[in-house]
Amino acid sequence: MFAILSVTFPFFALVFCGFLATRKGLLPLEAIPGLNTFVLFFALPCMLFRFGSSTPIAVLLDPALALVYLACALSMVGLIVLFTRNAHRGGHIGWNDAAMGALVGAFPNTGFMGVPLLVAFLGAASIGPAILTIVVDIVLTSSLCIALSRLDRGSGNAWQAAKSALSGVASNPMPWSILLGAVASANGLALPPPLAATLGLLADSASPVALFTLGAVLARSHLLASHDAAHAVPWGDFVPIALAKLLLHPVLLLALAYGGRALGLPLEPAAITVVVLVAALPSAGNVTLLAERLGANNGRIARIILVSTVGAFFTFSAAVALLLGR
């Protein structure tokens, strides 16, 4: 276990550094959007392109694995929405907050944290399945939850929200970088050396800057939430969702994957291990930005992400120990 913690500690330490720098005022809140821009539009796309272009196309296109992962994501969304709506029947949590809570409970932090962590433990073989989960979460899970979030306003608005979600996917550079990497992989294309070196510099910066930025985003969300009505969020509104993300999500995915394999789906145990570890990651930090834009209770979402990120230091390490026998 000490060997596992020695790998995970630097990743979570960088998140803590970003959180602490923002809480102490060393990093102005106004600087965080700039960090986000660098990570989302420069560093992460270059990292994903490099990984995708060096991964066999057959690994990137695994329909059986995508189907199982999507089935688990839809199950998580349905269970969390059902739990939230029933637990607050007639109360203060409507479709908007229920849907955003479901998204943060089903969307792992694969881009910022998962890919570099998985590569550290499993090597390059983990890249293909991890990238596949990013595509499913960005294109399908997010779009579904955005549509559900508009149900309080009528079906027409839900349809408009779904179209807006697809438009957002089209403007997101991460799926395009994955697609371009897959094209390069399929055709054996290589960038000219100067361009490849530039891309490499940006890709190498993705993990540390993304983790530091994640900590800053969490601190900003926590600071902003403490100054509005969201500061009164009871623990029952966010702790169960965080626990579901850390515990239920990987267990459910493990059960569905091996159940599908028993029924004849061509699923490799190594690929199953990767996606289960993806599910064991904490919630994606960028859901706070989406929740804020859609008018959901961002204080609740920020608390779910914060609790899941702190808890994942222990639960993700335990999942690695159980699955890899270390």
C-alpha cells in the first residue's frame, strides 16, 4: 500500500497546492479562467492527441467496452436522480439540481487526474480505454444530464438544452483532439519534428497544471459558495452522492463488465481494470462550471467534488490495491 500511496500522493498534493494557493490569496480568483483556458484548449488536447496517435485504433474503438461503460453511467444517473428526487419529495431539489448531482456522481475526473494516474500505474496500455470513457462522458452522459436539468421548464426547453449540449460538445477541443489522434494512429501519420516538439512541451505540462488548476477551481467554488445561500447545504445533500461516486460507481461497473463478459461480450480483463479504476476516480471538477451556467446549486456540486476528491486519496488507492494486487 505504501508503494501505491507514493504514486498517488504527488497527484493529490498538486491539487492541494492549487487549493491552498487560492484559499490564501496567492492565486487571484481572476487568474483561474486563464489557467482553465490553458489546460482545456492547449495542454490537455495536446496530451490526448499524443496518447491517441500512439495507441492502436482498435483499442480506441472498442464498442463492447463503450457499451458497458455507458450502461453504468446511465445506471448511475438514474439511481442518483431517483434517490435525490425521492429523498426530497416536495422539497427543495428539483430536476436541475438532481440532474447536476447525477452528472457529478457519474462523471469521473479522467482528463485532469485519471489519465496520468493510470499511466503511472498501468503504463501506455491504459490510454485507449481511458480515452474511450472521456468520449462517452463528454458526448453522451453530459448531454443526457443537461437535458434532464431542463425538465422543470418543460419538454421544449429540454430539447433546446439537448441541442445546446451537442453544440457544446462540438466546440470542446478534447473530443476533436482524440478524433485527430485516432486518425493519425489509423494512418500512421507523424507530425514534423518542430511541431511534434511543441506539442510534446504542451502535453508534458498538462498533468501538473491541470491538477493545480483543479485545486484552484475547487477552492474558488468553495469560497463563492460560502458567500451565498448555498452555504447552508446539509451534509445529506452532498455526502451520499460523493460516496456513491467513490464506492458504488466502480463496484457497479465491475459487476456490469464481468456480467457482460460472462454473457459473451469481448471484454479483456485488462481493459475492465482500467475502466473500473476510471470509475473509482473523484468527480470531474468542470461540472461546477456547467452547474453555474445552468443555475443549479453550485455550492452543493462543489461540496460533492471536494468530498470525493479528498476521499479518493484513500478509496482510489484501495481500488488499485484490490485490482492490481499490490
